[in-house]
Amino acid sequence: MSTLCVPWAVVPKNEADRLERKDVPLFVIHFTTDETVDFEHSRIFRDANSEAEFWRLENYNHVEAYTHHDYEKRLNNFLEEAETPKAASSAEEPTNPGQ
């Protein structure tokens, strides 16, 4: 028997924690004025995933982030960083004392 995933069954802390354990990047965009999903959910996501990117917006409604003038730039930056392996981004240049 398959498990049906329903939106009200999503527990932000559990989902964010699961993503972090699987090393899946998380970008949380939320609006303080969102009337569909309480803003507190985004804080729970952020707090449960230490690697999460968090973008708090004011005066937008649910699913309106794409209308923000910085949306495309922020999303592209997040995706580019997510595409770069962590080891490569944190690796230091090897030093060669003979040069």
C-alpha cells in the first residue's frame, strides 16, 4: 500500500532535517503577510536546516516571489551555489613552496 502525501501532513522541521541529512540544498522564500501558509513555518524550516538559504519578504501574497525584482538573480545564485560541490567550493589552493 502506497503512502499518500498530503500538504497538511508536511511537518516543516522533519522535512528540513531530512533535506539536510541528504545534503539537499534548501532555499526558503516566505512572506510575512502570507495568508495561506503561516510565516512561522519558514522559520521552522530555517532553524531545522543550518545550511538553508532564507529570504524573508514583506508585503507580498502567497506564491508572489517571482514578481520581486531580485527573484531571478537570487534564485540563479542559489542554484549556481547548489550546483557547486561543497568540497570544491571550500578547497584551498595547494601551496608550492618551491615557486
